[in-house]
Amino acid sequence: MNDRLYGDDPEPDEPVPAGRVLYVPVRPGPVGCAVRLFRTPRGGRTAVGFSTRGRLAAVLGARQPWIRLGEPALRALAEPLGATSVTVDPRLAVRDIAPSAPERRHAALAVAPPAPPRHRGTTLAGAVGAVRVAGAAALVGVRGAWLG
């Protein structure tokens, strides 16, 4: 039997995300999935959500896994990890430029000269409004996806 025959408000026992519902990028985690955190152009941590699936796919690719979360739930997951802001519909995501692995010395080969220094706080030209992928993530359980 269909519990929702009419387009009216849901029953009180039906879980509905609180606040604005966002499409939130996730990655596989040890217990389900983990919310991906990003960095702002100035280096601060931020949680990211998109208003539509199309916008998420345009920025992060069509194969990016996602879940739907209410904005308050996303904030609650991200705050303990130091992400005090939520960025909605960023225009661009840039991979973090990690320092290269240290050069190894081989008996028969000379060591290559060191690469020029890279600045972690800089972003690519034209990346205004971009966010960078951060290493921390908040775990989201199956039941936690509807908390709001």
C-alpha cells in the first residue's frame, strides 16, 4: 500500500531533512560513507553542498558519489572537524598540490635537483571561488543521512 497517496505534508514519523536539502559529496568510509571536506582559497576548511545533482556533477564529475543532507546536519558533521563554514554551489574544485615525495638516491644515478618550492596557500589562476579537497571527512551512517 502506498503511504503517500496525496501530495500533502509528510506524517510526523516520516524522516525529512531539516532546512535546505543539499547534495553532499562523499567518499567510501569504514562504516558507510564519509562527507568530503574541502579548503577555501584562503586555506580554511569548509563543507560543500550543491543545490542540484547537475551542479555537483559539473564541478566534481558525474561519478562523484553523493548523499542528500539537510544543511544543519552537514554543519553538525563538519564542525567537530574544524570546518565552520558551508559552501553552497562552488564553481570550481582544485586538487590540493601536495609536496612531491623525497628524492631517493640510487647508487648508479645522481639525485635530481630539488623542485622549486610550492606554496600551499596558492590556487591556480582563475580559481576564484574554488575549493580544494581536504584530508578530513565526517562519517555518515545510513540513519545519520536524514538527521537535521
